[in-house]
Amino acid sequence: MTPPPDQPLPDAVPAPRAHAGTFVSFEGGDGVGKSTQLDLLRGWLAGIGREVVVTREPGGTPLGLELRNAVLHGDHVAPRAEALIYAADRAHHVATVVRPALERGAVVLSDRFLDSSVAYQGVGRGLGADAVERLNLWGVEGLLPDLTVLLDLDPAVGLSRITREPDRLERAGADFHARMRQAYLDRAAADPARFLVLDAAQPPDVIGAQVRTRLAAVLGVPA
């Protein structure tokens, strides 16, 4: 029998597998400087002899590139379909890129992860943070980053930094982006052991130093 459409997802989520590497995600609104910080951190990690894998969501795999183009640059996508596309991309991304790198001991730096879906689709689109989180945790077998760097900035300032043609989510409107920002801040406040919240209006080198200090503590190396 087909379950009713509003039946909640199962609460049971597989426990995350232990891994030898370190998983770091960068989150925040559009235009906050995630790419800049990823590049700075990659250079520091390479300089201390760590294997680094830099990836992104969506788009960290060939399948992800197709899904990214469809969901960000294609025609209208219904909110639930949008959430499912992101979850499918994430499940494939973790299985084929993230988890194999972690198992061999690499440091994985990802431009966005599960928290983006909770903020954008769960809260921004009004689908429900808990439902979207459960869906994604199931897809990635419970995997969460060891450290999530949240670059916080007024959405209007972040969007003003974008010089290319804005994508579907960037065009979602001020109310959407305000809800998304608050969702990120609420998640960070609920899990301070995982999140590092930084003011993205600071100079990039200042932000980079703060990220290195926190990650150095996670890795057990000098900053």
C-alpha cells in the first residue's frame, strides 16, 4: 500500500561510519566568500602535508553537474522535487567522493553540505527542517562534518557581491534569504561543537586565520 503523502520519514538513521580523515563544510548565503576561504584553507593544508579534496554541492560529481544545471539554471522546479534533487546529489556525492576520501585519511573541504538543504529547502521553501534533515541523513548514512564553518552576512550584502547572472535560489527574494540566514544561525546555536560562526564582512585573511585556528585544534596540529 502506498503511504499517504504527508507520512513522516522514519526516525531511524544509520549511524555514521568512523573515518580516518576530517570533513569540513563551508556554509552561508550566496556571496559570503566560501570559495575564497576554501582556497585559503586548501593552501594551508597542502603546506602542512595533508591530502586535501575540495568539492562542492551540487556539482561535486559528473551526475552532480547535471543536477546542478537542472535545479539552479533550468525551468521551475517544485519545492519538494528541489529538495529530493539535492538529497540525491548528496547521497551520490558522499558515496563516490566524500566517504572514500575520508576513509583513506584525506581532509575533505566541501562548499555546502546537508545544512544547506535544511536552511534553503527546509526553512526557506517551508518544507520543514526536520523532514529535510531526516531525508538527507538517510541519504548520507548519518554522515555529518567534523567542522562546519558558517560565514554569516546580511543577505543583501552577499547578493550584491555577485556579478554574474543570479541563479534560481539567488532570485528567491529577500524574505526567503532572511529565513535561510536565521535557519543557519539557529542550527549553529544548537550545535556549537560542530559549527564555527564567523562574520563574513571581515577581511578574508582575518577569516582565514580564524578557520585555521579552529581546524588546527580538530586536527591536533599547530595553527
